Amino acid sequence: MKKIYLKKGRDESVRRFHPWVFSGAVAQTVGNPVEGDVVAVYSAEGEYLACGHWQIGSISVRILSFDADPLSPSFWEDTLSAALAARKAMGLTDSDRTSCYRLVHGEGDGLPGLIIDYYDGVCVLQAHSVGMFRAKNQICEALRKIYGDSLKAVYDKSSGTAPFKAGLELVDGYLWQAPGFEAGEQVVLENGHKFLVNWTEGQKTGFFLDQRENRALVERYARGRNVLNLFCYTGGFSVYALGGGALHVDSVDSSAKAMAMVDRNIALNGFTSSQHTSFCADAIEHLAAVEDGKYDLIIVDPPAFAKHRGALKNALRAYQRLNARAIEKVAPGGFVFTFSCSQVVDKEDFALAVFSAAASTGRRVRILDRLNQPADHAVNIYHPEGEYLKGLLLYVE
Ligand code: SAH
């Protein structure tokens, strides 16, 4: 087996089950591993610790197993079964109101570099590492075993996420389809609402499953309100708001493809154009032109403003400006649901940016709730970096 030896004293984080070995901790490699190979990790004293995918960059190994003999033939099946058992325990697999969930959330499910979203029988896989990309066919086989006849298809959507390396053919496509499966989009249920999901044309795996619980909260607060849904993508929050009895919802996104899906999702759930208006526009400019007090519930769910640490300062300023506008515009007695999905912006940073935003408006603002990612976007207790979605529910006087 290919091996790496750690520098003396650098084994501690592995012993504490942190799933990454940084390049600075590696003393020596044995057997010339190439990117994506499974390597065994040894301490400087020669003790076997773990094994994982070798990669080039600041992270050298992403750990798959802390046990001996990790790549037993049933490794993928065992690990994916455990992920499915956890979703079952969360009440997501047998629900007649929800037919989509995240099956694998990277490190949170012990599979660093792998995302799998489940859309009513269709698994959409995104590899974020060469190792996971190279394992995709084994992963597909294991999915077929754990889901059996209920599986309709497995789609690989790694071209935008797997690091490009010579020799990797990054073309998205089906790894497997059940006989009679019709490729394309699918209607899924989320808390009883219907959504069209198109994994080939859509962003990420097709739908933002991470907002499921926060959408349900919007539904609870929407009755009788005029709602503005900024950065709406395919209209998740909009459908829930209407379901909760909102008077009217305006949805804004800069993607024309997303806005076309919003209109279809609104119709699919039986709402009419008198209840909803779509705007294909820049959300920040759109908000700037909104008259004060027009909306009494505003949702602000922008894309990640900071993709890496270096962008943190500018991102915080952008969150502050955007939130100041939303707080300034919302009607007295109104709600602002505000989010950040930037992993490098932690809860405290985000709360501070929103605090500064509120202070700049001079309005009285209460925090009614602190929001985060749902259970199926699991966080490994040994890898707190897996927490990325955070939000605040504000009540503005
Ligand atoms: N709230 C959505 C997810 C938002 S993802 C949901 O529940 O599904 C972020 C969205 O912001 C994407 O749909 C992207 O198209 C959109 N976007 C990015 N920059 C934008 C901008 N400047 N103005 C409006 N929309 C933008």
C-alpha cells in the first residue's frame, strides 16, 4: 500500500479524528502516490493511524477511515448505508411530505470531498476531490445496493467542482439509469410543497436543500404579509410564503433560467400570477429602488460573498451594506430573514455585520431566531469547519 509518514508530533489532530492532513505535516511519502490514490497514514514512530485520499495542495490527505483495513470491498456500501441510516433517523426517508434530502455532506458523513443529493430516487453526485472523482463508479454501485429497486438514476455533476487535472475527463452525465427512466427534470416534494429540480441545467445539484427548515419558518411568519424574496433561485422561499398565506410575493434573481423555474414552481403549487411577481434583476439594485415600507417580510439569501479567507473583509462589508438596506426598507413590525452561506464567515462575524447594519439604520431590531443548516447537512464534531450556513430572523420596529 502507498504510505505517508507524518512529522514527529504532527499526529495529534489525526488522533483527534480531524479528517485532513495538511501538507506541512507530511515528512515522507512511500510508493509514489498520485493524486486520488488511497494512502495509509503513519506517525513518525511508524504507527498506522488512518487512510485516505492523497491530494496535491495545502491538504495532502482527506481521511476516509480511522480503522484498519478501510478499503474492504464493502467500504462504500457500509459508509453510504450509515449515511442513509442517519437520514432515516432524521425522518427524511419515509416521509410523504418530503422526497428530497442530502444523503452525503462530505466530512459530516465521513466522506470528505463528496456531496450526494437525493431527489426522489435520483442521486446527484458532486466530487470535490480527485479521489472522490476516481471513486465515482464504486460509489454508484454502492448506491444501487443501498437503495435497491427504488433508485432511478445516478448523475455525476462534478465538472464544476472536481479539481481539473490532466487525465480526468470532466464531463457530467449519468453513471446509471434504471430501465425506462426519463432523463431530465423531476418534481420533488419538500414539506408538502412541489418543486421542479433540474440537475443538468440548475445550479449546484439542482436545488438548495439546505434551506428546507428555514423555508418552513418563513411559512410560519408569512400570513397576511407582503414578501420580497431576494436571491430567490427557483423560488423555494416564495412557494412556502404563499403556502403560509402571504398576500403577495415578489421574487428576484439575476439568473433568467432560475426565474423561469420560479414561474413554473409557483404554478405547480396552484398559486396565481396575482399573488406573485418575478423580477430577473440584480437583487442589490432592485432592493435599492424599493420604497420604504412596501414589504413586511424580506428574505436575503445571497450566494457566498467570500469563497476564501482573503475575501473575508470585503465580504463582511458587502453583508453589512446589503443588510442595512433590507433593515432600512422593511415596514415597521416587519421581519428580515438574512443568511450567509460563506464557510469562512462564521456566526459571530455574520452577527457583527448585521449588528453594524442595524445600527446604521437607527431602527430598533430584535433577534427572534438564529438559523442554520438542517440535520442532513451534517457537521462532523471533529470538523467544525463543516458548518457553513447561518442566518438571523430579525424583527424590525
Ligand atoms: N434562496 C435560494 C438559494 C439562493 S442561492 C433558495 O432557497 O433556493 C443564490 C442565488 O443568488 C442564485 O440563484 C444566483 O443566481 C443568485 N444571484 C447571484 N448574484 C445575484 C445578484 N447580484 N442579484 C440577484 N441574484 C443573484
